[in-house]
Amino acid sequence: MFDFILKGILRDRSRSLLPIILIATGVLVTSLYYSFIRGYERIAIDSSARFDTGHVKVMTRAYAEEADQRPYDLCLLGAEELLVELQANYPDLNWYERIQFGGLVDVPDEQGETIVQGESAAMAVDLSAGSDELKLLNLKAALREGRLPQEPDEVVLSTGLFKKLGIKLGSDLSLITATMYGGMAVGNFRVTGVAEFGIPVLDRGMLLLDISDARRLLDMEDGVGEILGIYKDNEYNWDKAQAIADAFTAGHADPADEFSAVMLPLHKQGDMGSMLVWMRGAIFIIIGFFVFIMGLVLWNLGLINGIRRYGEMGLRLAIGESAGHIYGSLVLEALLIGLLGSIIGTSGGVAFGYWLQNHPFDMSHYLTNATVMMSPDISADVNWFSYVIGFIPGFLATLMGAGFAGLAVFKRNTASLFKELEN
């Protein structure tokens, strides 16, 4: 029976070609869509973790309530002692001290008169030789001109800020901001390099300096705005990060002390949680939509095919074949069509996914005014689930369509079969 039905499918393309094309297209789109969303999620988490949120972030309770404003006046003090504790208690993560603040960049002429000014978002990290930050932020690859700071009071500008100020490498500038106590702070720096991170929100106006220079400028000795923790395998685990954050906060947070330390996982910062939930929900929505639409289409194709094969079904009933056996052959035929379509669709979807994974799509043109900390290079992420996420729904849709359409076999009136055959 199996060989007979398979030969019929391959030889009579009029009843199999269109369903196979529809199934293959749906499976291909589903597999590729899943891989694309996975890639989007991976890039979003990676970019946000490295430059902003970490997989977990430690800060004061008051800082956490206004984290979007970077309130460095609510910073953590005793940062070095806390860093040692974190490294000892959570060895699965690498820990990085950060200070982020805003300021006004002033470029003077030879007489000290202002030539141009511009707003800047400053980020202070450990830029010492051998620092893990150099690899984490991929600073050597991001450098477009000059070199990284090697001496005190040296800074690197983003390409957007460098172009806006219209200065040259080696130029001096002043950074005007406020200390952590609210007093005015002015620091004089020399520009040694220009960097482009590929993240529009950073490249528009970022100033990168060593954390020791920032502490001196902001009067923040042994203080830090936030401490980022990133898993050494670079894989974000939602539940594990939440458990670590809850345990740390329970042991350090004091409701009566706004400067007590708390820890937040990545998905509890900003809009990251809602974005990740949306992306994961979108995968199952598209699968359900695919199963429903494909099942509906295949049901209609089955009904049309049944009308075309009305005489064949009648003949088979007339010669003594049971309705149940005919129905089973129709379902088996549909499953074979679903198998062929799903194999073709999965192969195409995974192939396109691997191609997109190795050839990222540049969306920088669409992210010019973006405020999210995300790389514009969007790629797919193909894993084992990419092979089954379209394959299984392809079978379900085929089975549902053939199952409903084939029920018409049981409604045939046996008494009228010979009259139909005479006509």
C-alpha cells in the first residue's frame, strides 16, 4: 500500500505538486522566522549585556530606581571590597566596574577660548593593559583611528562625536560635569583615538575614558556607578540569573538604606523583559497561525481533490473496499505529501538560516535614531529546534486538512454508486 500510494504521488503531480509547494513554503517561512527571531534575541542580549545591563547588574537601591538617568551621585561606595566578594561568591561570572555619566565637551583654541561644544555620554571602564574590558567591548576592532588611552587623562571619542566637534587626534578638550556631591567638575583630556562600535546610540556621542580618571574627576574614590556580571560562557539563563539576583539582594538590600546594594537580572532592566517575552511569544503565535492557515488551505485542497476523484472513490467503494480503508489511504497519502513538503521546506529554511547567520543583515539605516543598545547587524541563529519547528507543524497541518476532507468518503450513498458509474 505504501509503495502504491508513493508511486501515485510521484506520477500524478496534479494532486500532489500544489500541496507540496504550499507545505514547503510554510515550513520554510516558519523555520527561517524562528532562526531569525533567535538571532535577533541573541544579538539584543549580547549587545545589551556588554554595554549596558550585564547578565546581572549590581547597584544601589536608589540608583536602580532611576537607572535610566545614570544617577552616579547614588553610586556604590566600597566598590573594591564588593567586587572581591562577587568574584568569590559567583565564580561563573566575570565582573566589570562601570561609571556612566553625562557632560558637556568643550574644545578650546590656543588662547583657551571655546571653539565648539557638544553634549556627550561618557562611559568609564578599566582600560589598563590586559583588562578584560578590552575584549568584552571589542575595543581594538572598534578603533578606527589612533590608539586606546595608555596614560592618565586620555580619551577615545565615538565617530559621531569626533565628527561633530571637528577636531583632530591629539587635540585637547575639557569635559564639564558635576561631582557625585553636586559640585562642578572640569577635566582636561587629550583625544588619542576614534572608535565605532556599530551601535548607533553609542556612536552618536560617546566619550570613553579610564575608570580611574572618572573617579578622580567625579570625586568618587572607591566608588562605582554599577558592577556588571556576565556569564563566562556568554549564555544568558533567565531563571539562573533571577535566582542569583534574588539571593544577593536578600543578603545585601536594606529597605531603610537607599544606598544598600541590590542586583537585577538583565530581563528586569528597562524594557528588556517585555522585549524578550514578545519575541518568544511571537514564535508560537506564528506557528499556531501557520498550522491553522495551512490546515484550512489543505482542507479546501482535499475537498477539491475529492470532487475531482469522486468517481475513483465511488469505484473503490463499489468493488468492495471499505470506507475506512479508503479514508486511511487518503490520510497516508496526505502524510507522505506532508513528509516531502516538510523535508523540502526544512532544508530550505535551515539553508537560508545558515546563510543569514554567516552574512548578517545591516539594519543601521533603520536604526539611525534608535535609543536601544543593540547592534545593527542582524543575523539568524540556527539550532536543533530550527529543524523541527516547521517540520512538525507541516505534518499537523497536512493531517488536519486531509482528516477533515476525507470524512466525505463516509457520506457516499452506496445505493447510487452503480448509477454514477453508468453515467
